[in-house]
Amino acid sequence: MDRRMRVSEALIFLIFVSIPVEGFVAGADGPVSQKEVLENGIATLSCDSTPEAIDDELMLLVWYKDNDSIYSYDARVGNEWCNTVFNATGRIIVNTTANPTTLTITALRAHDEALYHCRVEFLLSPTRNSAVNLTVVVLPSKPFFLDELGNTVTNKTRPYYEGDTLVLNCLVIGGRPPPKITWYSGETLVDATSSISDIPNVRQNELYLPLTRDNAETLSCRATNTQLVPPLEASLQIEMYLPATKVTIEWIQGVTKGVLTAGVPAIAQCVAIGSYPPPDLTWSLNHDRLSQESNQTWDETHQNMISQIRFNPTMEYNEAILTCDAINAIMPPDRNSKTESVVLNITFVPVVKIIKIDEGKRNEVVELDTLRLKCETKANPPAYKYIWYYNDVEIKRRIDEKRISSNEFTIEDVLRTNAGRYSCAARNTLGETRADPINITVLYPPECTLPSITFNKETLTCNVKALPIADTYFWHIQQAEYDAQHLTTGSASLSLNQVAGPFSESLNISCEAENGIASQEKPCTKIIRVGHLKPPQPEQCDLAFEYKEFQIRCVPVENATYYELSLWRLSTTNTSLVLDQKKSIEVGSSLALMQNAGEPWLVRGELGLLNAGDEAGAAACNRYGCSAALLLRPTDVLLSSAAPPWWKFFTGKDMGISVGVVLLVVMFVCSTILAVRLARRSRAKTPAPVIQVLQLDDVTRDYLSRTGDIHAHPSRSLRSNSSDYSDEVEGPLPDYHYVHTTRDWIPPPDVTLTLQRESAV
């Protein structure tokens, strides 16, 4: 009986499991749970087989894969069955003793992914169904990188500058479900937009990342398609050149509360933070690079560059700007540096200089103007006290028009007595300094001194005092009977040669000077006399008859520039002398002749013919006037010697014309006769005659026209006895008689005959 029962149950089991069941409907047929398992992993599926009632019991347990039975267990007989195709390698392990029972699948493959459900049959309770949706996760490959040109990138990107845009592609191969690719900068998500690549079974995420200092950390790409394992990750180091983010200057020696002292060395330190690669630190003062060397060190821990420089503060550098530049030479010039500057606060004792505030030269002031002096001071801390000195004596209070106001000193209506040395001193908390003195000169216009005008020889001198010295002089010369003359000179002297003559006996002279400050208020005046400048009266003069007329000759007088000759003749009544002529002779003219070597010059003047009782006068003159005239009267001997000979009658104008006409007629007759003779000789073919041509001058013609005896006076000087130079011959001069004969004829003196021979034409 029992055997028959066991056989019948087995047949029923086989029939039950071999008959396909309808598809499992989630929710309607039973609950469904989700389970993910990695490929090659182990999946344990649970099935609740515990009866609800105590008196109930399990009858049958069956597992299905997508409605295909893969395992069954008959609790009544304790038999198990497994699908040999599914479990060809013995991958299924079932634990029916556990509560709930489990189905374990090892060495999972991608095709193991399916909906697994179990069906439990109880003796009393209704059938129980539950399902597990098993997902087999296939991990993708590890991410790898390509740049914008398609080149593989590993470990580190190419160099970028801050502000550039990084273009990088992260790719993975395979994976189920499809993986999600994300980009992280450090731990910050920067991009999660993955996409399918043009390459089959490849997914990618192309990153466009504007680079900043904040995302300059390690860049990573993460790919994940399950939470069973951490994301697959690949990392890159971004090579980014960065300028310093911050530069600081601090004093580490020689500074007290940020204040430096002139002459006390100090050390400044510059720290540059955030630069890559390490920058070069340079120092400059008022934009002038400091030449002294500075040490530089790189702090690897804090990525800081440190530089120190030793500085010797001086007064000139107070309020100067000390600058530290952190320059990253590998970067473009417009973004390669970071700068920090500090203004130097250097304390020093006062430096004092005294200056004149008003216009004009530094050390000059015009009389009656206002003198303003300023004590120009440089001091840190500022000066709090000023002291003024005059000629090295401290000015302690207001004197007259002197006023002291802080660093300024004023004198109104300054006088000449205020000229001198002025100085000032300034004091601050570090000490007191006194300025070099300034020597103030008070300028004033010209004024006369005594004597106001001096006259020496022919030069006038205007005596004035002025500061500066007068450079322009105005002269006013007034003399009787003449218009006033106004002259300007550049010196205090005026030569009378510059004054137009003639001069009267006295001159009224005044002069005014100017020195660029002002004109002279009151002119200098003086009356001078110039009579002593006239030449003396000639002392050695004589009369002579030369060159057919009377002449006066005088030895030149000192200081005479010309001579004035006058001729006085007796009136018709023979009772008085009347001025007949008056003329001037320059000393340097051709009329001043040298007698013989070694003898003095003589001034010679022509007088014409003199008669008995006439007088000739000679006065020495210059531009200041003429001396008294020296009068000379010709002696009887000189007058008789100067009387013309009787034949002089024929040399008169009318007689000369008559004689000339007669001579022309005679010459015409002679020429005619000579021409006739020449014509006859030509007809007789005789040789050409030689013609004797006698050329006569006017004197000869006059001489030939006269008949009888001719009286001629030798050319000699006949002087009066008015001087030591007279060589007058005592008694009447002898007459020279010449007989006019054709045989023995002697030409008169100074007559020249020229005999020429010419060939007949």
C-alpha cells in the first residue's frame, strides 16, 4: 500500500512540475523584490515557505526563471529536482531547511538576469507565490581620457593658465546597465552629462571647464552603473600656471610700531602666496628697483615664496612707496604678477632752509618794499618751534616793523640798515637744526654824492651811489645862446667830444642815473667852464709871397684842430680896416706842409694879393672856440718884391686873347707855305721832308708875344720879419734882364719847350 502511494505521488509531482504554468503577474500573483548582483557574483534568492497555521505543512516548493521551472522540492517524499540545462555546472544551491528557504546561484552570467519566482504548496493553506527581479550588473571599463585633439591624456594635462577653458573627454567601454559618467574637481561635481559615443558600446562625457584657482585641484572622472561597488574612477592632475593670490610686506627688524628711523637699518620681508610655479620677488622704491640683493626661499609646505631685503632709511625716502612684486615669468605679462606696497614712515630731525617768498632774486629786496622770509622745513614728526636770527643774534620779539609768525619773518618798508644775514632754526621731538644764513641785500635807486659832477680834462663824471650800480645815465647840457642837448650813456663818464659844439664859456650840466630799480629822484647839477680848453694864440707865424700870391704860415699850436685866417683891408678912406675874407684851414689838410726833415709842420693859408696897410690874422681853433688872432702886416720890401713885372701887362686876359689870335694867323700862314713846298717836292719826286714841329705852352706864347726886355722873378719865398723863420733879403731885389734876339735866346724860368720830329704824310 505504501509503495503504491509513493509511486503515485512521484507521478503527480512530475506531472505538476512538467506542466507549464501561466506567467507570474507581479502584485496580483504575489510580491516582487529587486536584487542586483555583479557578474560572476552570487545571488541568494529567498522564498517564504513557512505555513500560516500550526497544523499545516509544506507540500511542494518550485522555483521558476521567467516561468520556466528550474528547481522543485517535494516535502512529502523529500525529493529534489533541478533543471539540468540551467544547472549544468552545479551552480544552484538550495537550502530548504532555512527559514525562509533560499536558492543560491553562483558564477552569475549576463543571461542569468531574469524574473525568478517561487511557488509554495501547503497541505491546508492556499498556494503562495513570491518573485525576485534579479539584475546581473556588468561593470564598464575603467575611464580613460582624450583631449580636444583626440590624444590620450594620462596623469597630467598640458599647462593651462587661469581663465582658460579645459576641454577633456572621459570615455568608458561596456557596462550594463549603461553607466553614468561624471566629472569631479576634487570632491566637487562639475559635470554629469554623459552621452553615447560614436564608437559602439562606448559612453563618454566631454567636459568644458573654465579653469579657476578653485577647480585647479585633481580632476577625476567617475563611471558607475550600480551601487554594489564604488564608481570606477580615473584621475588627472591639472597643470595650471597661477599668479600669486596675495603678497604681504612686513617689517621684521628696525621698526617700532610701523615707524622707521633715519639711519637705523631695517629688514623687510615679502611673502607671496598661491603662485605656481614659484614666482620671482623683486623690490622697488618709488618705482626704482632696489639694486641690493635680496634672498628668496620657497616654502613647500605652504606653497609660499619669501624674500627679505635690508633697507637703510633716509630722510629722502620718507613717504616713499616700497613695493614688492611677485612675478610669475612663465605667465602672460598681463596676468603674471601681484604687487603689494607700503608707504614708509621715516622719522628724522628737521632739515631747514631759509627762502625769500617775494618775487625777484633769492637774496635781494628793494628799499621800502616788504621782505618776507620763510623757514622751509622738512621734519618727521613735524617741527613745533621756530627760532629766527639776524646777524647770528636771536630775534626774540617784535622790533619796529619786524614780525615773526611761526615759520615766517616779515619786515615792511625795508631799509638799507636791514641788510644782513638772516637765519632760522626748527625743532621737533628728535632735535633742532639751524639753517644756513641767507645774506639779504637791500637795493636802492641812484642818488648824488659829493662832488656830484667832476670835470677832468675833457671828461665829465656823474658821481652817484646806487645798488645795483647804475647802468644808464641821462645828461642835460644847457649853454647860453644854444639849444639844450640831451645825451644818454652807459657809464658815469661823458666825453665832451660827444657834445655838439660850438661851446660857450660856461656849461650848465645835470645828470640823472638809472639802475633798473628806479630813476634818480633828484639830478646832479654843476656849472663848468671850458675856456681853458681853447688852444693858445699862435706865436710863430710869417707872411711870404709864393706861388704868385701872399701866404701866411704858422707853426701848429697844441690842442688846435683847425686855424681861422682873416684878411683885413684898408677902407677907401684909408681910415679903418675892413674884414675882406675869413676862412678855416684844417690842420690835417694838404695845406699843412712839411718844410724839411726834422722841422715842424707848418700851417699854410693862401691870402691872395696884399696892399700896403692890409693885415692878415691867424687864430688857432678847436671845438671849444678860437684863440685871439695874431695879426701880421706885410713890409714894404715884401710888397715891392711881390709887385708884378712890366711885361705882366701882356699876360692880361684881353691882351692874351689878342696875342693868341695873332699867333693862330701866323701859324696858318706858315702851314700854308709849308704845304705848298711839300706839294712841289712831291711833283719833283724828291724824298719826303722832315717837319720840325715846335709845341709851345701858354707861357711861351705869352713870352713870344712880348717885345723888348722881359723881367722875371725867381720862384722863391719872400717872408716878413714877423718870426724867427724869416729869410728876407735886405734891399731891393735885383732885376734879371733878357734881350730878345734870334741868335742868343734863353727861355724864361719854368718854361718848357718840347721838340718833336714827325714824318711827313
